Amino acid sequence: MKKHPFILCGLTGWCLEIFWTGLTSLQRRQMKLIGRSSFWMFPIYGTAALLGPISRLLKGKSVWLRGSLYTAGIYLVEFLSGSFLKKRGMCPWDYSKARWNLKGVIRLDFLPVWFLTGLFYERLLTKPSTLS
């Protein structure tokens, strides 16, 4: 079975988001740990497939540089897609009540999360697959 990076990244993103939202339900003392996502998130997470070619260009560079560039890319995609969906009343997230938000579509305090997520996707996309 051939590995399709867009599908792999979209499905991985969905799973990560459901896991993350399930964990954050603990803050609201909801012990059912119910996670959630939106159909719109699949193509947004799928764009992480672009990290594959970028990671090959950055091979041998420091983890700080690679992680920072991935974070910037994730913020760019999140801002553009969030702004696009928000204008149409379809944005599944609203960060406007968060302290470090930008136009309600990105949270600057998520920087460490996106840094690690970018490095995770790098590993996912460059590790030899047993699916091939």
C-alpha cells in the first residue's frame, strides 16, 4: 500500500486534535474525555504534507531552526485557513477569548505545541514506512 502524505497528515491531525481536545476537557472537569474535531480540519492538517519536502531541504540543520520554521508554517496555514473560514461563518475554532490570540484564529501561546507538532510531522513524513 502506497503512503499518501496528504491523507496520512490529515488523519494524523484529526487524531491529534481529538486527543488534545479530550485532554483539555479535564480543565472543565469533564471526566469523559470527549474529544472533537471538524471535517474542515482534515484538509488543513493535510497541508502538513508540505513539511516533507521542506524537511529534506533542512536536513542537517538544528532542531531549533527546523522547529521554528515548521511553527511559522503552521501559524501561517492556521491564520490563512482560519481567516478564510471565519469570513464564511465556518471556522470550527474561536480563540478570541484567549489572552494571546491574533484575530481569534491563532493563539501565540500554542507556540510550543506547534513547535513539537511540526517536528512530529517531520518524523512521520521522513521515517521509512512499513506501508510502502
